[in-house]
Amino acid sequence: MIRIGSRKSQLALVQTHWVQGELQKHFPEYEFEVCTMSTQGDNILDVALAKIGDKGLFTKELEVSMLRKETDLAVHSLKDLPTNLPEGLCLGVVTERVDPADALVVHENFKAYQLDTLPEGAVIGTSSLRRLAQLRYNYPHLEFKDIRGNLNTRLQKLDEGEYDGIILAVAGLQRLGFGDRIHQVIPANISLHAVGQGALGIECREGDEEIMAFIKALEHEPSAHRCTAERSFLHELEGGCQVPIGVNTSLKEGQLTLVGMVASLDGKRLIKDTVSGPIASATQLGIDLAQKVREQGAQEILEEIFAAARPSDL
């Protein structure tokens, strides 16, 4: 019996059951069981993520379960998996990535508009500082309001008129069967996506060769190279939910191109640059790009954000 850890959210279960099904197809003689649990991030729905912690909010309980050997592996939206993993655990494989872009979903009354034509004061919901900073930078005339809850809850709030539009991941909408709600796929020049967005990361215990042999069947190397560069960029900048960091990667003829962005929380400063190189240098490309944006002022932005996030000494 191979035990797969998963959050209880609808999207997490859809993703985990896909992994379960793929493993079952590859290894029909084994049994794969899904074990669900709630994480801190699932249980706190009335506070902005940036105010309650980093990405570990959605992974800690799953990781403790693996370290206790209660489960053998865990399936994550890769964008939720921190770049620093607990001792004894590793990112085993990255599955084939689907569209990593962000999407605009609108209220019925705003179907005649695109992002760049929305009227002044239109209220856009997002819980992501990355999306918020980039949209503020490009559309300062719009109003932005935090939104939490699962995808169904967010869509309900939109349809009830609490928002004129909301920003969600294309991947999540498509995986849950809401692809028809995508009003506009936001181009990368407006909103660089989150590190790892659109890909699944399968985490397991370091040195567990049996489990690694199972999950390697689901690895997609092009996606892994792209996500390695993105995660390297994020790791080098020490960013988490509290930092507006966005990326975009592409592969062509063995060459990987990585675009990265750091923005201030108010959206008034946005620093973006690009690096390219062979896929074998994916990790170094992320480090190089982090250095480039730091030299252009990203370090100052990061220091301001980290300082504001520290608890008061009083």
C-alpha cells in the first residue's frame, strides 16, 4: 500500500486523484491510497495570506505526515511548495505543466470589457501580492480587494456582485472544469505568473528509492527544467507569499529563457529582466537573474518588504 498525502480542498483532491490514477496505470499491481488532511492555510480563510505566514501554510502538515512515515509522498500545486524543504524531504518530480498564466474572470455586467478597458474604480479581487502589484502597476485606476476561499467560494462572491472581476490561475479553473469562466488569459507582459504555477510537485522522503522509482514515471523533464530555474530565482531572492515575485519561462532548442520580476507592494516600482542559457544551467540561470534584478533595485524593494513584515520590538 502506497499512501499519498493531500490537502482536502477540491482542487488538491482533483490533482492528487490524477496522480493516483497515473501511478495506478503505471503500476497496476500496487495499491495507492489517498490520505487527506487540512493545513493551516486551509483553516484560516478570513485573513490575507501575506499576514499569516509563508508558503509552508499549505504544506507543513503533509510534510510532518511523511516524516512520521504515515504517508509516503505528497502532491502539491508546485507554486505552494517552499524552496526550502524540511530536512529529510525532497522534491521528487515535477509533472507536465499546464498553462501557467493568470486569468480574468468577470461579473456578468462586465463581459464587454478586457483588463485594459475596465472602467475606473472597477473592483478586482485577488489574494496574491504578486498579481496585485503587477495590476496596480499597469492599471492604477482600478480598485483592488482581497479575496480568500476556495474557487467555488470566490466565484460565488464574484457572481453575487462583491467584485467586478477576480484573478485566478488558468490551471485551477481548467482542472476544476471552470474553463468556460475564463474571460481573458492575462498576457505575460502584464502579469508574470507565480513560480511553479501550472505544475504539480510530488514531495517524498530523501533516500526513499522505492517511492522515487514509482513517481519518476510521472516526471516531465521540460517542465522540471523550467520550474528549476524559477525556483532557483525565488530561492535566491528569499521570497514567499509576502513578496511580489513573478516569472515566465520558455524552452526552445535546448535553450531556456527565464523572465523574472520583483515589484513593490504599492505597484509603483517594478523591476523586470531576462536571462537565457542551456537547460543544464537552469539553477544558475535563476541565480544570475536574481543578481541582475537586485542590481537594478530589487534588493531595496525586498528589504522594505521584509522590514515591514517583521514583528515590532515593542
